Amino acid sequence: MNEKETTRTSKFLSLILRHEPERVGLKLDQAGWASVSELLDAVNRHGISLTLEGLKHVVATNDKKRFAFSEDGLRIRASQGHSLEVDLQYEPQIPPELLYHGTPERFVESIRRTGLNKGERHHVHLSPDSQTASKVGQRRGQPVVLTIRTGDMHRAGHQFYLSANGVWLVEHVPAQFIQ
């Protein structure tokens, strides 16, 4: 599978495993897991040629580690970013003192007023380093990296979760915690 095919397949899997499993007739369980064999059957029925080896390649080479296999390798899910109602069953974690959020420059004024809101997703996504946050922010324009005082947030009662791919998740970031 070449790089272009891998990227295209990864984007399609993101759509299916985060937002629209019904598009290919797939069902996710309440924690967002899908059977690997059912996923492969479903995408192949819908014109996407994907083998188990191809799927493993997409999961292993995805730079953001968007997907995870279950320990037994029989199930797969997106690590975070769902618009569907799922319970990823992550345990609350104590975050580092600072985390980062990348956003296009045009959103900064609104964020300074209302904080970071999850929008259509289940959580606000925070990065462990400013370089990753910058890459996330540049997807939709000139990036600005915001520093979030997550240690202070945690001490104020906010719950944080660490996804399987190292992205920190929180319900909302009030403006007073954004530097």
C-alpha cells in the first residue's frame, strides 16, 4: 500500500469509526469497538479494497495513532474524536501542569472569550507538546498554539482522560486557564 492509499484509507476509517459506521453497515459497541472481520467485510462490500495486512499497516503507520486494536487483535476503534455517542472507558488521569492546543488564528478571539468548547466531539483535545499542537492547528489555517494550565484546571475539579494515542481529553477548557 503506497502512502497516498494509506492516507486515503486512514481518512475513510476515521469517517467510519468516528462518525458514520452506518455508511458501510457497520455497528460499533458502546465503547466504540468494531469487529475487525466485520469492518473488513463492510468496507470491501462498499468498494474499498482492504485486507487485514493493509488495515494493520494503516494502524501502525498513522502518525497520530488514530486507531487501536484490542489486546486480542479482534476489534478496532478510533482512539478519540467521535461525534457518535460512545464511552471510551478511559479512566480519569492527573494531567501534566501544562498541555497545548493548536487552533487556526481566526478562532483565538472567540476562544479567549468562551474558552475551548468540544463542539460536535465528546471532548476538547489537548497535546502534550507545542509541536504536535501546531501541526493540529495548521490543518485549517495559520496555527496559534495555546498553552493550557491543566494542573490548575485539575486542582479546580476538571477531569482529564488520556487516550490510547497520547491525546489528552477534557470536557471544556474555561478561558481563565488559557495562556
